[in-house]
Amino acid sequence: MFSFVLLVLFQCKKTPTIEVGKNAFISATVLNARKTPTLDGEKVGKLKLGDEVKVLEKSENDEEIDGLSAYWYRVQSKEITGWVFGGYLSITKVESREAMIAALQGNFVYCKLPDRMECTNTLEFDGESFVYREFQQYSGISEKLEGVFEVYSDHLELDTKSRLVRPSIFIQFPQTEEERTAYNNAYFGYSDSDEHLVSLSTYPVAGKENIYFYICNDKLLLLREKKEKDAACAIESAFTKSSYSSP
């Protein structure tokens, strides 16, 4: 059985200081190691999410980067020795990118917890791609998003490449020839089929979106907003694996 270890990041600017001689884990998808403890220092290599490193040295002063305040640390991995910004180091074990992707494979359904009632939208992961389908109670499928995703230590970044919508739901009063044609050709009372979805220039791809993940009672939950873990585990509705089995 796969064991998924979650790193919970808190929204505080000051990150904990890591003692020299201790081990730490990379919590960014990719983190540059540099010759000197500065952003313009020469790059000596790249460290990946989940890599374990040993802390060899700490900079004299901390620095604020990307809203995080932390020291720089000279670290050593199996292949690389260099300085990294401490805002992307964790003393808590972080699973590798590959392990996180493996844990996500399959179909998630948005349901009311804990009994998985009133289920609606679905989010399916296949490799590094995703398909999101949104449903309405009385009309069936209303929208379909397809794209790719990237894994970070506490969330996924969904990068939508295509968007299809149900004209009879999105359009009340067609204004253009495109909308009128789509509305007339794809009007249907109730359907779970993608065939009644079309691409409309007035409803373009919205851009990237973050989905946050939490482990609650050995189950993986996906939420659209970031919360403290206790609040996330007490949430009324969330995306969970369709089998509702441990990841």
C-alpha cells in the first residue's frame, strides 16, 4: 500500500531555522543550488522535490524572497553541494514528485463527507494530465476542462489547455452567430455525455488554478482553497478518490 506523507506549509513569512548538521528535504518542485547565498549566485545544479540534503552551513543574515523570510543554507545531496534558499527546505519528510503523481492517479469525486453524499463534479488524473468535469443536478454535464498539472509540496497547479461548455447552461440569450449556432445544435434536456459540449470564444480557458491536498484519516482530500489541516479535515465537502480507499 502506498504511504503518502504530506507537508503542510503555513502562511507565515518567517520560516523555521534549520540547525547546521541536520538533514532537510527540498519542498519546491525544482530548486537551484548556487555557489554563493544570493539569487544571482552562479548555479551549480538543481535539486528536486523530496530530495534529502545535509545542512553544512547557514548564512549570516536572512532574506525575503517570494514572500518568505529565511536564511540561505549550504547543503549537500548525493550529487550536488551548494547554497539554497531556506524558504524551500523542510525538516519534515516530503514525498518525491513521482510519488505524489502516483498517489493521484485515478478518479476523484466532489462529495459531501463523511458518507460521500450529493456527489457532483469529477477530477481525473492520468499520468501528468487531468480532466475536470462539472455537473448540474437537473441538466447533467455542464463543463469539461483538460490540461496538465504540476506538483508542489502542498498543492497542484492545474494548467488548463482546453475548455468545453454546455451552451444551454452558459448562454441564456445568444448574442452572436457562434452562440446561436452552438445553442441550437447542442441543446439537450439532460446528458452526461461530452458530445453536448462545445468550445466557445466567449468562454475561453481561464488560466492556472491551485488545488490543495491534505491527508485526513489516511485518505487524500483535494480542496480548492488552502486551510489549516484541522479545518481541512473537518470540511463538509471535498474531492476524494472514487473508491474512497487509502492512496
